[in-house]
Amino acid sequence: MDLRPGLINELKELGQKVVAKFQEELKHIRQSSIDLDAIKNIKVEAYEGVSNDLYQIATVNVINALSVQISPWDKNIMLKIEQAVKEAFPHVSLVSKDGSVYVNFPPLTEESLQKVIKQLRGITEDYRQNLRRVRNNVKSKLDEAKNSNTISDEEYRKILEELDKVTRDFRTEIEKLAKQKEQNILGK
């Protein structure tokens, strides 16, 4: 029985899920300029029991690096849009006028910049740990096979090396994404 393909595929599948969740988490971290995707994808319960992404119920325009105009197609849902934006971004100021909601992000001070960077590094470490847990879970299956003499020592070492390589590749991807986000936060 060849365990290698199953274990490697399991690690790749789970590793991809970890990276995808990390990318999703990065969208919610503040940067020096507006992240339009993070705003467009705010969930708004515009109508009873129906949750929509903001871009599905309004036009979203960037005014400048720190301001956005949201123009709902149905003016009756402006209050719900304001609530959803305030919940997603508690630090913003909102102004409603002329049938639109204007969202103003405060500029990052040096102190708030350092807090955001610290938050990013903490989240990055959490996802590195998640990746290690995934690798250890897959490795435990490999260990079971070795202990029950299902595979040879040589085969065990080869599979373990491949598991480690796949894990390193995912870790590198997480670190690359974190570095890019840090550059965006710093406005570089």
C-alpha cells in the first residue's frame, strides 16, 4: 500500500485551506490606503433575512486614499449600510448626504501603524501554527503506518521529507503574503 500520494494530497489540500483563510483574514487588516475589495465585500442585511455583499446593492467609489462614497440603489437601506460599515470598520467616520454614505478612514498615526503591524504579525504566527498542526496531524498518520510496520524506514524518511517540503512551501507562501500586506500597510 502506497501511503505517499494520499498523505501528500491531504497535506496539500489542508495547507491550501489554511492559506486561503489567511488571505481572507488579511483583507480585514487596515492598510495605509483603502482596500476596495474589503469594503465591497462587507455583508449587509439589506432586506429581512437576506445578506448581500455591499457591491451587490450599491455603487462603491473611491474618492481619495482615505475616503469612499457608497451610493445604494435603494435609498431605504442607507441606515443598514451605515451599520454594516461601522461594524466592519469601527474606526471610520460616516456622513450621509445626497443619497450616499461617505466613509472616511482616519490616517494611520505612527502608533496605530505599529499596532496594525503587530496585529499582522500575530495573525501570521497563528496561521504558521495552524500549518504546523496540519502537518503534525498528517505526520501522525505516517507515524502510525511506520509503527505498525506498514512502511519501511526508508519509505518513511522519503515521505517525511516530502511532507516537510510541502509544509515549507506553504509557510513561504504565508510569509510572502504577510510581507506584501506589511508593505501595503506601510504604503510602500
